[in-house]
Amino acid sequence: MGLKTKHHEDNMRLLKTQINKIDESILDLQVILGKYHSSTVGEELHRATHQQTEQETVECILKQDKTAAAIVCSMKNHHAMLLSRLPITKDVLGIVATLGKVNDDNFSRLLAEYMGLETMLAIVCKTYGCVKALEEYDKYGSIDKNAGFHGLGPSIGRILNGRFLVICLENLRPYIGEFVADDPQRRLDLLKPRLPSGECPPGFLGFAVNMIYLDPKYLSCITANGHGLRETLFYGLLSHLQVYKTRAEMQLAMPSISDGAISLDGGIMKRTGLFSLGDREEVEVRFPINSGISNVPVNILETEEELKVLQWKKERLVEDMQREEALLNHAKILFSIKRQELLQHLTDSSRYMAQAQVQTGQN
């Protein structure tokens, strides 16, 4: 039992040493990034431009009254610090519509129509624990209106009615293939569709999952397994959805379409054999428009990615250390119990021997 306690103590010391080394590396990288950001305003201007387009999307979400998405955006606008600390919201990453950007307004409208308003307003959570915290139930299975988001909404002047979608990243089955080599956006290396003739269909523009621009902070290390949003959230929503220039070209490519397709002139094929016809629908909430490519130097982008990876590794080490601490405490409790049992046994044995000696003397 004592050896087991020592084993956990040694593990904790090792983990603490590793965490300290990572902390030093994180500090070095933060100094490098701090010097860069203090010496140039280029990135700040770039971010400001992006924030303007994102704000338009947020304003559209806030107009969706009595929705969970509006509660999240309202919290981010007015109570950002509280949002990151509350147990029910600390693992909420955001709303689907705010987690990606596209380069074209028409494509943004088309994607929103394909996905639908309910999905565009879906809350994205990192963990299932976060999902459970968003809504609680009483002993009869009814929703507890004083807990979770139902209780949070009224506290900030918003009411929640109806159902709402929640996407849990750790429960999604991620893309497990390769990524496009040397691509800073980590696009998925998906095989291009082929007609029976072996040629790529005319008018094919790409896969929708790769046509979404992601902020560098969402490209990796979002889940405990190190995955980013492209291979989890957007691959889960869009899979191999193909994009074509025209409806006619999309129809010609039908033999090579397996997971649906859309065309820039409004054609939508949800999946093989399922077509969406009629007038185009204007979905109120759409992806923001990516206003341009960042002029941040490659080495700075690489440093930011390295910093994010180190922070992710530190989080995993802290989790390991917490587990070791729990095991150590459990081992100490067992050791204490065994020690008390041994002392009690020795005391009882000593008392028995003393009584036996007294009886022997009397005889």
C-alpha cells in the first residue's frame, strides 16, 4: 500500500515538472507574440474588419427572440467574462453561424438554406457535461425552468421557448483521413468526385466543408483529442457535400454525388434521391463574409499555433494530475484504514496476550 502511494506521488512530481516546463515555453511564446502585436496595427485592423461582419451575424441572431442562440450571443456581448466561468456555459464554444466564414454572400445564403435556420442557430459545446448542464429535469422528467438555460435566460432579460439544437463535439465522429499538405486552413484531403468516364464533373468547385474559412484558434486543439472544427463540427454537418457552378452541371454529376450537392444558382440536392425544389428561401441567419486573407506573417501564425498546442497539452497534463491526485488521496485513505486495522489488531493481540498471562499466573 505504501508503494502504491509513493507511485502516485512520483507521478504527480513528474507531471508537475512537465507542466512547469510547458509554462516556461508558453511564457516565451507569449513574449514573442506580445512584441509583434505591440509593433504593428495590421493585425488589429484585420481583426476589426472581421468583427464588423461577425457583428452583423450576431445582430441577426439576437433578433431570433426566445431562442437559446440569442441568449448565448447576449451573454457574449454583455457578460463575456461570466459566460466563460459559469459551469453551464464555460464549455459553450458558440453558435454554428458564428464559427465559420465564407468568401461570397451568395454562397453564404445557399449554405444557410441548405443547413436550415435551426442548425445555423445550434449551440456548439465541447463536452457532453456541458450539454447536460444546459437543461435539467425534475424527478418527473419535466424541464426545470429554474435551472440551465431556462433559468439563465430570464436573469439577463431573455425568455427561452421551444426546442433548440445542441451539438456536442466530443460525441461527433471526426474525419479520420489526411489533410491538404502545407495548408494553413487544414482543409480535408477529400478525393474529388469522378464520373463513370473517370473525369472530374464539369463545374465542380469543391467540397463545402473546405470552403468555410476558420479562425486559426478553431483549426486544432478544440477537443480533448486535439481535433479542430473542420474535421468535427463542419464535417459532421456537411460531410462530402459538393458545390457546383450551375444546377445543370450538378444534375450531370449525379452519378458521382453521394452526400448531396448545391449549385451557386440555387440548386439543392440534400442527398441521393432527395431534391429541394421551388423558390429559394431567405434564411435570416447566415455565415459572415470573410473580408480577406490575413497579412500576419507565417512565422507569427505558426507561433500562435504552437502556443495553442502547448496550452492544449498543459490542459491534458492538468487533467492527468487531477486524476493522479484523486488516486493518491484514495490510496492514502486505504493506507490509513489498513494502518488503523493493523494497530487495532496489535492492540487486541496485546490485550489478549496480557489477559492470557494473567490467567496463567492465577493458575
